[in-house]
Amino acid sequence: MHRSRTPVIKPILEAANVTVVVAVFNALAEVQACIESVLTHTSRPYRLLLIDDHSTDPEVVPALEEYAIANPHIDLILNPANRGYTAVINQGPGVRRAMSYC
């Protein structure tokens, strides 16, 4: 797994008024569908914060990293251990102000 890598966190876009927080634990196909759905809604400035909760599927982290590198609206946090859904969602407000949750 890629846990030793530095998370992909980009400078905050001051114009971003909506941040969508996505808690990720495996389920790559569903996560990709969620990401693609958010990316199609570009009518207002937004950020997409992906928080991986130490997925065990080896394909998840590389896929999330690709999205984060390719899109300036996406931030990625890789948790070093599984914290559970509630802890991950509660992690989001510490990173961004205005939140929506998936």
C-alpha cells in the first residue's frame, strides 16, 4: 500500500464555497461513480475532499491519487489506520469549512 506517501492536499481555493467530503473504504466502482458525479456539476466553485480510511483493496489508493493529481478541485487524505466512517466524516470539517457529505 502507499501509506508512506504525503497526502495530496492543494492550496485552498478561496472561491470554493462547497466542499464535498467522500469517506472511502474500498468499493472503488462506487467511489469512482461518486467522483464522476461531482465532477460533472461545475456550476459553482467546489472542492472534493476524498478521505481514504486505510482501504485494503490495493487498487483504491492509486486510483484516488490519479484523480487528485489530475484535477485541481480534488484533495486526498490517506489515513494511516482504519478509523471508521463517523471519524472520517468528522475529519472533514477540520480541513474545510462548508461541507456536503457522500
